[in-house]
Amino acid sequence: MNTKNTFTILLIGLISGGCGADLTCDEPQKYQMAVESSKITSPEDLDLLRSDRELRIGRASPRDPRSADSPCLDTPPRILSQESS
């Protein structure tokens, strides 16, 4: 019975300790440093790239800059379509 109580106490301690993890956004992430670049071109001795397989990525909606003490983003920004309707 003593082993069971010890195991239960250790399990509760591990579970409650995991909930107190420090999740901060202080360090910039790699995706935040992404910049737009030119299209990839194939060398002359290779086949041309197929434009129908090009991945088109929309621009994120503009928004005010976040304050330095704001929490992490829970959801990504809304993406606006580049196609005109």
C-alpha cells in the first residue's frame, strides 16, 4: 500500500509540474525572419519548371505591430486572397 501512495504522489507532482511550463515568445522564430525572394529558375541544361505546379502563398492581412510584452500567437494571421474578384 505504501508503494501505491508513493507512486500516486509522484504522478501528481509530475503532472502538476508539466502544467507550469514557461511558454514565452521572447526569442524570434525562424518563420518571422522569412523574406520574399525571386522565383526559382532552372539552369539551361535542365527542363523548365512547370508553372501549373507553382505554390501560391497569399499575403497576411495587415495589422498593428504587437507590443513587446504580448503573449504568443494562438492562431496564425488571416490570409487575404491575391486574386481580384
